[in-house]
Amino acid sequence: MTPHPVIPNRYAAAEERPAYVRDLFDAGAPHYDPVVGWGFWGTGNLYRKDAQRRHGLRPGMQLLDVACGTGLMAVAARDVLGGDETITCVEPSAGMLAVARKKLKARFIQSPAESMPVESAAYDFLTIGYALRHFADLEATFRELHRVLKPGGKVLILEATRPAGRLGSWLFKLYFGRIYPFFARLLTRSQKAEEMMAYFWETMNACVRPEDVLKALQAAGFQHTARKSVLGWFSEYSAIKPSADFADSSD
């Protein structure tokens, strides 16, 4: 399952998406943090920290941050964990990783999410921060998340979700489709920063709906799949890898 159809003004075929996204993020990485900080009114770190704590992240856990970008989720997790020595960050963009490495002493791996060079059943908690829309295949990615989590481990996915209602959808489009890209260019003087934010809106607009995300998690073998809507514009998807006892009893 692809997270959204081809965006024809960006690339012509689905096979071209990973390279386009990687190159766009490489070019936009130096501007990403200030643009995101402004776009979320300075509340992003507090929210990321609160979400991870509410969903069960605790000191001592092994954390895998997938599609870590510039490390914003991992930085918030560090505050919850009390350090970054148990954090592993995976990201395909070298530009994004270069920014993240300046903030954290975590383990860093450059890799797409669909096939990660990490151990199986090695992590207690796994996060994805606003990157769901950029994967090539949701079910393949979710199967990989299932592989690397320990039995009983949890996945938490934060994502922006276009509201279903007409007014909410219009306001969402106005902000993410018009205001955000305009101010990204105004503040950074970077065409790539503007393009990155415009592409974010295009993928939000075309992204599969929440029920499809939950179905893909279930198809990958996760249990207790759930979605919490935040302010009508954001989603917290969560799921649990079945425990060893549960898995053994179902053989």
C-alpha cells in the first residue's frame, strides 16, 4: 500500500519518489528546524515529548526513531529517557542526518525504513514523526517495524491528517498549502525550503485516510492498533507487537 498516489508535478512514477524525497530533504535540511519551529508555533518539542511519555516511553528503553529527519523526535525522547545512549536513529537523507548528529550522541544509520540494517526484536519503543507520507510502501515498512520491535514493543506514529469536514479541510489547506510554504520562503530565502513545505501539503492532501493506516498496521501483525486525533489536524497512531506468549498461543 502506497501512502499516496504519484505527485505528478514532482515526479513521474512511484519508483522516482525515494530519490526525489531524499534529494529534497538533503537540500532543505539546513532550513528544516527553524521552519518547523515557526510552523508549530514553538510547541513542537513539548508535544513530541508529551506524546512519547503518554504512550509509555520510559528510561532504560531501547528506542528506534525511524525517518528521524533532523532528530526532533529523538531530542524530545532524550528528555524522557534521561539520555541518548539507548536511541538509534534511521534516516535516508544524509543532509538530515548531518543536522541530527549535531544534537545527539545517538547511534545513526543511513537507510530507508523499508529495509533497515538493524537487529530483529531489539527495540522496546519505535517512533515515526511526521514521515509516514514519505515511505514507498506502508505495509512493507510496518512489517519491518514489527521485525525490529521486541515482543510487547510499541510503535508510535505522529502525523498531520487532513480533516474530513469541509471547513476543517479548507483551513488545513489554507495553512499548510498556502501560508506555510510562503513564510518558509520568506524566512529562509530558500526555494528548496518552500518546495519542501509545498510538497508536505501535497502529500498530506493525497495521503490515505486513518482507517487505511490502521489496516496496514494490522496486516503487518500489530495488535491494539489505535488512532488518537489531536486538535482535529493531527494523528497519534499506536500499535503493539504481540508478546511471545500471545504469539506462541496462536500457533
